[in-house]
Amino acid sequence: MKWFGRFFRVFQSEALVMLAALMNRRTPLKVKGIAGLAALYLISPVDILPDIVPFAGVLDDVIVVPAILGAALNLLPPGVRAASEAQALQMKKRAPLILAAVSALLLLWLGLMVWAVVSLIRYLVR
């Protein structure tokens, strides 16, 4: 489980860099569009694997969204990337409570998904 915590911390940092880049006027429109596609994929009911499929439905979101955001970050010009990383570091220093709240909400959502899957399996096994 150490790898999951490490992955979550890296994703959290990269997501903050992307958020800072989205607020930067020098960020290319193509990068903003790709980040928008990642957000749409995350909230969209249409996935590669539907969220109804136990664990696999969530797993594709966990794989696809960071991959899309990573690709978008790689397309950032070096100056914008450096400025966004500095701004993300400032955001992280100023807002630990917000990051903790978002992390808690994500864990709550994951817990609810696990509960729903277990409940569905119990219902189907009867």
C-alpha cells in the first residue's frame, strides 16, 4: 500500500501544478482543452469500463485521468511549467486544510463505492 500513498501524493502535486497552469494566461489552449477532457472523463458516466463494474470501473478512472493530466503537463512550455510549479508550491503551503478536505472527500467517495459494490454483491448472492 506504500505505492498507493506515493502515487496519491504525486498525483495531488501534479493536479495542483495543472490547476495553477490553467489559471495562467500563457498556458496554451490545447493544454487547457486536454485538462478539460480529463475532468470530463472523470465526471462522465461514459467510461472505458463503466463504474458499475466492481473495482475495474474506478480503476480505469485512476489510470486514465492521471495519464491525461501527465500528458497535458508534458505539453506545457518550460516557463509556464516552472511558474505553475512555484505557484502550486505556494498553494500547497497556504491551503493544507483544503487539500486535506479534498483528500477526505475522495476517500469518502472511494469508501462509498466499496460499500455499494459489497452491498450489490450481497444482494445478488441471496
